[in-house]
Amino acid sequence: MSNYSDTQKKVIILAALVGIIALLHYATPTEPHYFHKIHIILRKLYFLPPVIAAAWFGFRGAIITTTTVSVLFLLHAFLDWPGNYMEQANQLGELAGFWLAGLISGRLFDRQRSLLMDLATANEETLIGLVSALDLREHNTRMHSQRVRDYTELIADRLGVDEKMKREIGFGALLHDVGKIAVPDQILLKPGKLTDEEWIEMRKHPEAGYRIVKRIGFLKDAAEIVHAHHERYDGKGYPRGLKGNEIPWGARMFMVADAYDALTSKRPYKSPLPYEEAVIEILNQKGKQFDPEVVAIFLIIAPDELRLIAERYQDGDLPS
Ligand SMILES: [Fe+2]
């Protein structure tokens, strides 16, 4: 079933479930009495597909499934309509029950889904607020981390990463420098070269960021990227000197994205490089700072796609 999408798989499972229940229901005879008991028990299973459909597809899915179940149920009732009133009332009551189960759970699952989406949006906005404040402090811009996030996600997309992992990698890219909150202003904002002691202090920021981010439940994978965002493919990075595939995949994607943004962005001390020159700089570091596979994928991305991201998150005019 690997060729099917997640949705297709769920539809197939649901259809198979309805089919099996209907088959059992139709195949078990209503006479003698002993079989009739089993027949009635099997009939109750029709409650299951509407609720599963509600959980997987919400209100609309529940209506479609409940309609299918009702048609199958009514057809059987039509073919084998019981003689006594109690059993007739029982069957009609069950039919009404299918609809109540389907409609109520459909509504509730829809509501749950929309609340979860609101929560995810709120989380994301909080994180963006935090990194914007940090970007403003260090770079005098607010958009660096958001651009890097989108560049990283674009690379991840071209490398065939699934949506869930892409989102986690995106959060890692967004939060990469969050540990700089622990670096004192006189070091972080120093205009000249840093002394050896100051470098030691500066190089603590991936570790500090890791400690902050790993405490947040949904950011476990993002924390690994934060930890490894200054590693180098050739093993000469910091803090752990990881090499090649030891570096988390997302961090290897981030490195190229971050370098591209640094090269093509305007900073108080430098003007931005055009795409072509930035690419030459990145190619120079292929196999040294950067994973060659990530660089190869990055070169396939159309410059216009990158430009679109840069335009979406413009820094505006910087105060000198
Ligand atoms: Fe950093």
C-alpha cells in the first residue's frame, strides 16, 4: 500500500471495514434463535465506521459513511423486515443511533481539529516573536531567522522530506540562534574582532540554545538542529566537532540556507551579493562547510523561488 497516500489508505480501510461488517450482517441468518443473537450483535458494529470516519475525516466524512451504512442497513431490513413491533422499533432506533454517533462525533472532531490548529498557530507566533526580538538585537533586522527557515524548508522539500519533519526542521532553523540570549551585549554587538576569551563565550550559544529548546515538548528535533547549527561537514565546526552524516540532516540543510541568507542580505558593514556570486561562495565550501548533497539540491532550486522568500521577509531600510 506504499503507493497510496495517507488519505487513500484510510478510505480503503474504512470501505473494507464497512464491507466486512455488511458481509457478516447479511451472511448470518436470523433463524434459528441462536443465530439471531449473533446477527443482532454483528449489526451493532455498524456504529463503528461512522465514528472512525468522523475521527479521520470530520463531519463530511461522517455523513458520507453514515449514509453508506444506513443504505446497507435499510436494504437488509427491507429484505428481511421483522414481524414483531419490538424488533422493528429496535432497528429504527439503531438507525437513528448511527446518525447521532456520526454527526455528534463529526462535529466534535472538527472542533478538536480547529482548536489544535489555533494552538499550533499561537505557538508559532510566540516563537516568531521571540526570534524577531533576538534578530533585531543582533542584526538590526527582524527577518533573518524567518527567511532562513523558509530557505531551509525549501531545501528539505526538494530533498523529499515529509511535511511533519519539514516543519520540525523549519522550527530548528527559525530558532537556531536562540542561545545568543545568553551572550552579553559587549560580545555579541562588538564591532571589532573578538578576543579568544570572547570567542569561547560566543561559541557557547548552540549549547545554550539546545538547553532552552529541548525543554519544549514539540521541539525535540528542532533542538538537535539548534545544537548542531555551527558544525561543519568536514568536522571542523563546534561545539562537538561532528562530521558528515553525524550532523543531523536538518542542520546540514540549515547551514546552506543560513549562508545564502548571510551572503545575500544587506548588513550595516556590507552590501548584499547577487544570487550568482552567493552560489560561487557556497560552491567553494562544498564538502568543507557544507554537505555536497545539500549543495547540489540547493543549486536546482530556481533563483526566483529564493527571491520570492527574500521579498516576503524584507528587512527594509536599515538605520546606519
Ligand atoms: Fe549561531
